[in-house]
Amino acid sequence: MSVNEMSVTQEQSQKTVPSDQKLSQSESSQTTLYKMSKGTISLMEKRQMYRVIDDGMDATPDNIVDPEYVLMEDTHTHAAFGGRSDKVIKSDIGIKATKSKSKTTVEVAMKVYTTTISLDDIYIDHTKDTGESFTTEEIDLEIAPSAFYMPIQKPVMEYPEEIFVVLKETDTEFLFELPSFSYERGTIEANTVEEQNNYYQYITVGKGRNRKMVTEETQTKECVSQSRHTVATRPKKKNAISFASLWDMHDTYAQLAKIARQEETDEMVMYQSVEPRLLRKKKKIPGEATELKGISYKDICNTPAFLDAVLLTERVLATMQFANAQKKFRGLVQFNPLALDLQYVYTLKPLWTLECNETAGRPITGISFNPRNSNIVAVAHGKFTYAETFNGLISIWCTKNPCVPERLYRFDQPVTAVAFSEKNPNWLACGYHNGDVLILDITSYSIKTVAKSKRDTNPCFEPIWHINWHFIDSIQFVITTCQDGRINRFRSTKTHDFICSPIMRMATVEGQLKGLETAKVCVNVDVPIIRHPAVLCMKWHSEIDHIYFVGTDEGCIYKCSTHYSNQHIEVIRAHAGPVFNMTFSPFMERLLVTCGADNAIRLWLEELDDVIMTLNCPAAVYDVAFCPVNSTVLISVSGNVLSIWDLRRKNHIPCAEYKFPGNVVLNFVKFSKSGDNVFVGDTLGRVHTFHLEDTPIPPFYQHKILDETIKKALCTRPQLLKQLQKIEKYKDRHYK
């Protein structure tokens, strides 16, 4: 009997079925009829509605679908399988039929809701086998179901009221870390961090955010991987011996410094109004090495590299030649203060003399020591008298090489004064005989001008006698004093213009003055022809910034202020002739010492109008200096005599005198910072260096010893001593 003969409809089975064949309807026919009315019955379900009876035997074929594993669409709970035509939100009632030969049960499942998950989001691993293992030893075996069906399981429709969760701490894995750094303000690290923060704010919030970003690199980390096909052989290595001296390392680093180009500001932010420190710098691009071209001496003798090499070589050779003198100068050799044969005789032992053929016979008009490097000395050469005719010359010496100067600058006009800048140690301010002022950069072997005064802004045509650097309202100025009584200040601008502005112009004082008593001037015979005296020296107050003192060729000392440009505060007559120099004591700020053409050195107190002490010399005193380690020791030069004074021991004659041979005039003297060395300049262009020995041990209370010495000198002047005591009591009451 064929299948076609058995596959008949329900209506035909009721009319034309033979007697020996009987179709019986299953118990699930009611459910099937319900599906047929809805139009959702499948072919397999339609076949299950009929039974095949052959000769009284049930010949209905078994269902090929295992009842334990139904189709997924019967119990689907996922939106991916909810592709019905009605597209309802809630799924129909799922009917799960459990078939057996005896009975059929119908279970109605609960309603579930579909989701919106796409089928593409589901990952199915087709490599896994869903079949069960087959063992021949087992008695009740079932063939493994097909992989396209899932076991019948009741979907989870309810959730428990309480869920027990166990939390365990695991190791922390840092995927990205941005540490925070904090440093104390003022340190090097804090300045670096602050600069980085300012730059970050500039490129994110400021005008730097408009910078060109096309050429910028990304922040993606570049990982270099090596495949298994890459085979690299190990390079062969061997040990080698190499030696590099200090000269080789110096030349190497000097060459590298020349190869690297200077940093340039970014063109994108060059014209924006932003602080210079926030501008992004371009990377240094190595340039071509500047090798010395040529093999002859003429080709390389004037190159900076050759001159630097010669300079260092000369320093080394000079150190070997002056080995013992350098030890004394550096303080490596010290005397024993507990020696039994020690005598206080103030001995000056010569170390060396700074002279050369270019400076021979040229009078020294000014000497300045570098504030950052005390080994560097600038010496100005001009003319000492009006009858002399010399050109200007500035020599830069180093105490490590006393044989030859390291720089020589020649000028048409005689140089009258020089002074180093404290802010920029390589800048040297120079004053000339015709009134010009110039700032020189001594790092260059040739003349390199930083700024120079012009005739349209500089009113001075007379010699500049004194020059110094001073800060006024946090601005650095060059202060000059002139022969015509002018005190000017010069300021350098970004355009290299040297702008001059007047501070004050001294006027001749008439009548009786405080201080030194001098003979009255006969007006009928002595007729003054000038109204403005020449300002020969100048000193700033050690405690008050706007107060300064000047000495004139009339022998007067003026106390002035930058706040008043038309009048002075106070004036006293200090000498009967010109005042050549003045200086304050490093241990008592109000004690002033002056020297002049009347062969005298005088000590003054700022609060008193009368002279405290007078030291007489054999000739005009051109310079005087206090010892920086002993408050009562002074040194002066007059004529060709160098005198050493100790106010604590005696003041009527010097403790020691040294005469220089020949027709020479000493016009400069200065102590070193250690107080053991003395520099003396003369009119023959020489700078003598001496080592001071056999001096008393410096006292511990320097100010107290100096104060007692002054009171001892005033023991014969009780009225002046009472004034001094009143001043001290007043200061103790108001300043302590």
C-alpha cells in the first residue's frame, strides 16, 4: 500500500474508507482544528491527525521528530525567531505536545515578550559538536538527536526574590594611567611643570589651538613586531681600548654646539600676541659642520675655534709657570696664626704683573672686576693728563693667565671708565673722553656693540669720569658722571638705541659750607668762570636705593636723590681740592671714606657734618679701599707710594709703605674678595698683584671693633663724641 493511497483528507476518510481500513482521530485533533482555523498548522502536525490501520494493525509510521526535542519555533523566546506575519508584540501560546502510543498531553506555556536584538549580534560556534558520546557497554541507549533541534526545556519565566552575590577582589589592571605630579614652587622641577602646564593651556584654550595640525603626529603607539620568518644573525662584537682626554671632549662638545642651529619660533604663532615663553619652539635641526678650511696659519689664526684653543693652552702653560703664586692667590697656602715668630708687619709679596706690549706706556683710567667671575678683569687705557695723546684701549685679563690679555679692543677715543653689569656679566659699559657711552660684549674677540649712544640723544661732549650700573624701578640703567656736572642714565632698548635721560646737574655752591674749614676765596682776584663743577666719583647708598653721593672737583660731596632732579639734599666740603674717590665701609654702612688732591684721606659719618678722622699722605691720593675681612684696615695710593693703614693701631702714620721705582703714579687700588690679595694700577699701563701677609687675625665682632676705634679717635673731641652717642641711642630706640 502506497503512501499516496493512505494520505487522504478528513472528508474522504469519512465517506470512502474501506471496512478493513479505519482512520482514527487522535486526541489532539481539537487543538489541530484550532490551528487550522487560524491558518497556522504545519504539514507535520496535519499528518499526525490521521492513523493508518491495515488488517486491524496500526501501521501509522512513527514521527521522525523526537518528542523530547521539538522545533525551536515552538518554544522560541527570542526576537530573532519571531518572524510571523501577524507581528504581534506578545507571542502566541506555545503548545508542547508529548506524544506516546497510549496518550497525548497538551501543556500550555506562559506568555513571553520578544526583544529587539538583531540576528547579526548572535555568535554561533559551528565547530562544537552537540551529539552525545556513544558507548556500547550501556544497555539503554538513545540515538543522539539532530544538531538542528534543541532539548525541550521550560523557559525561565520567574526570577528569585533574592540573589546571593559573592564579590572578590582581584588584582588591579591599569589600562591607562595619568599620574599627577606636584612640586614645591621655586624648584627646577616645579618650573618645568609650570612651563608645561602653561604650554598645554596655550595649545588647548589659548591662541595656540589655531595652529596648523596637518603635519602633527598622532598619539598611536607604534608597535614593531617580528614575524617568525624574520631571521637576523647576531652581530659580531669584540673589545677595544679607547682614550679620550679633556681636550678631545672639549673639542667634541664645542663642535656639537656649533652644529646645532639656534631655536626659532614657530611661524604659525610668531605674529600672535602671546608671551615669548609660551611660543612653541622648533626642533633643532643639525646643520653642516663648520670645518676649518685651509691648511695655512693665515687661514686659521683668526677663527674663533683656533683662538679658543690657544686661550686654553695659554692658561694651562701659565698655571704651570706661576704654580706657587697661584697657590697663594687661591688661598691654598695659609700662614699659621699660632706661630711663635709671627709679627704684624703687613708684608706685600708680589705675585705677578698684568702687562704686555700693547698696553705698555698707556695710563690706566679704570679697572672693573666681573661680578660673576672674579678672575676676569677689564682694564681701560686712556690718558692721565690733558697733554697726552693716546687712543682708547680695553684689555680683558684673566688671573689664570697673567702673561697676555685674552681680549684687546681698540678705539679712536681714549677710554675713561669701565664697569661690568651684574645682570649680564658679559656686558661691559665704557665711557669715552668725548662723552660717548657704549656697551661692549666681551664674549666676542672683535668689537661687538650691544648699544651705543648717539649725538641726537646724548647731550654730553665732555669726558665721562665715572660709570656704573644701577636698577631704578626694576629697570637696569647705565649711570654716568661727566665733566660738565651732568649725571645721566642710559637705557638700552630692543632696537639697540641707547636712550639718555638726565638725573641731575651739579651746581657750584657758594658761601660757608659744612664740613672742612677752608680759606675764604678772594672774589676780586679769583673770578669763577664755570657754574657747574665736574663730577669725578659717585657712590650709591648701601641701604636706600634712591640716595647717592657724588664728589666734585671743588672738593664737595653732594647727597642727592633720584626723586629730585633739580636740587641736592645736603652738601659738605670734604677736601681742599678735587675729590678723586669715595667708598663705604663693608662693616658700617654709614661710614664713608674719601680721598682727594689735598694729600689726605678723611672718614665721615653720614649723620655728622664734621670729619671723624684724617690720614695724611705724601702726595695726592687717587684711590682708597677698605679691607673686606678686617674692618680697621685700609689701603691707599698716593704718588708712587702704596700705604697700608690700621685704624685700631695708629692713624698718624701708615703701618707699612711701599714705594714703586721710576716716574710712575699709582691711580688705582682694590682688594680681592678674600682680602688676601691687592691689585694696584699705575700710569704705565701695569696692574700689579700682591699677596698681603703678616696681618692681625680678623676680629669676630668687626662692627664693635670699628665703633670702638672711632670713639677712641674722638676722645679729644668730647662735643662730637656726645653727638655720636646721641645718634646711637636714637637709633637703638627706634630701630630695635
